Amino acid sequence: MYYIGIDIGSTAAKVAVFENENLIETFTLPTGWSSVETAQKIKEILEEKGIKVEESKVVATGYGRVAVPYAHKVVTEITCHGVGAKYIFDNDDMVVIDVGGQDTKVIELTHGLVNNFYMNDKCSAGTGRFLEVMANTLGLTLGELSEYGRKGADVTISSMCTVFAESEVISLIGAGTKKEDIAFGVINSVVNKVASMCSKMGENSSYYLTGGLCENSYFLEELSKKLKSKVKTDSRGRYAGAIGAGILSKRVKK
């Protein structure tokens, strides 16, 4: 029996497949403009791998969770990320930070269960989309933005609104500010936003990063400095929501 978790985010879709108790497959693909088409593409990829959706149990989560017609159940992102993070990090008491494309989630787990959470979903400040817009304005990729930021200093992006922050970046470019310093200011603004959300969880927390930025060493370093606590992660961190959905699919009755 296969247990499949599908996390369709605003920018990327993640899939995790369990065979009984073993995580045997993970993959990701761009969400594109249509979550319905993405869900169909996921089904095709699974079947190419010999995993028949009709003979599996499927749980969908994320921004496009209602667009997966073959899902037996849809579950909220908070629940799936909590379950997935517990599996990945093998920890029952921690704060999970997920910087997504359109929202940022900070989830507190106590004794393995979601105890509290905060979600920034009303504005793209502090999200992957914010970084993407700023990188494009600077003519950089997201990876290059971090490389430049590591070499920069002493610039503050005061606007948290993406539109105003973009105008601020354009003004800095016009004033001849070094690209490295602007990149530093951009990433620092996201670090500050995420740290502010984390502060609502109290002190002495163990922090773990999931989502697309979990592979960004510079962001991890700066966030650790701001929180005054090492932020840990894992190579499977971007799949936390999908892994959680896959685990929860084991409870589904067909």
C-alpha cells in the first residue's frame, strides 16, 4: 500500500510517498498557473514511477489542496507541517518556521502536537515572494541574492510592503548603493519579520526551518543570529507539508 502526501503551494508542489512505514519517494515541480493541471501532472509522474493513485491513499494540503480530485481528504497546512516536521526532526517540542512562497508560518509543537501558530498570509512581506521580487529588481537569482547579501552591510529596507520596498530598492539603485548592500538589506528585512513572528512563541525555543529556504545557508545563519539560537534544518525540510500529509493519509478510510 502506498500513502501519498501532496502539498500544492503557491509556487511549488511537493509530493511524498510512503510504502507502509518507509518514505520511498519525494519530488517537486512548479505549481504554474493552474493547481488542477499540477495535480494531474503529479498523478502522471506517480504512475510513471509505478505508483497507482487509485490503489493508494492520498491526502492533499497547501494553497491548492482542493484542486486534487483524487485526494481522499484535504488537511490544513498547519497540521501537515506539524506532523511532517515531527517526523523529519524527530522532536516533540520545537518551533517550526516555514517560509513559503505567499505566506510564512511559525508553528509551536508541544508533546508532538500543534500548541500555537502564527501565519503571515495577508501580505507577502517576509515570504519567498518578497525575496523573489527583490531579486528580480536587482537582476539576480534567489541564490545570487544570498551570495551578494553575505558580502554587504549597513542598508535597511524600512518598507515591509513589497510594493513600497521595491520602490525603495529602485531608489537605492538610483543612488548608487552597492548591490551587495541592498541584497543584505533585503534579506535582513525578511529575517527581522520572521524573528518578530518567532518572538511570540517565547524564549528558549528550539527552532527548525522548513520550506524552500531551508537550503539557504546565509538565511539560516542570519536568522540564527537574530534569534540568538541555532536554527536547524534538514535536506527534507522543503517536503515537511507533503510528508505530514503522507503520514496522515495512513489514517484515511477509503
